[in-house]
Amino acid sequence: MIRVVEGGAGDVAGMMTIMHDAFDPRFGEAWTAAQCLSSLVMPDCQLLLAKDGDAICGFAMSRWVLDHQELLMIGVAQRLQGQHIGQLLLSETILRARQGGRSKIFLEVRDGNKAHDFYQKHGFTSIGRRKNYYKNAEGISPDAITMLLEL
């Protein structure tokens, strides 16, 4: 049974396997372990882990400023995608944001990423666009779509 637990800096090595598996390397969306660690030492950052027993099968990272929360990323092992693990992580992120008195959650998603539909299905609306935000070696430069969930 999958459960969502709070994680920390000591879990970064375990989540890096998911990081590399879940994000398309053509767009440079995956973070390095150093980037994750530098975020997690900040008191305003939260790491949630989806675990099956002791195995990490997904994660969600977010941070907040005052009454706004920013969902930095959700990653789920490819072999487990479509099994509602991302939904569990997103629901727990939203619940904790509400409990923390946040009024809004923001995120950015690459145009063309199937995650855009996932977020829309869970109440997020598109509110902006950063043109040519993502770059890759193939010369593809998709936009980043900024999304908002009002709590």
C-alpha cells in the first residue's frame, strides 16, 4: 500500500532515481541532488515522499512565501505512473497548504507535458506563459505554463 510521508535531506539520494526516471532528459527539467539539497535546507521547503514499504516511488517538492505555495515538482516512477500516486502526492500537498494557511498554489509546467491535463483535472487554471522557457539540444523551446489553484 502506498503511503505519503514527509521527507528530508536524507532522502535525496533515494529520490534521485525517481527524478531521473520521471523527467524527460531532453528538456532539462530534472534537478540535481545538489539543487534538491540546497532547497531542502530552507525552512520554507517541503518534501513529500510516496512510499511502498521502504521504497520511494514518487515525490513532491514545494515551498512557500507568506500565504502562497509553489509546487516545484512532482515525480513518479514511470512504471507506476497512472496508478494515482501523483494524485496522492498532489492531494497531500494541497491539504498541507490549506492547513498552513496558504491561499494559493502556483506551479509551472512545460507546454505539451501531459502533467498539464493532470493539474487542470485537479482544479488548477492556466494564468500565464513564459515563452520559450525550456530549451534542449534538438532546438525545441516549449513554453512554460504558469498555473494557479485558489485555496
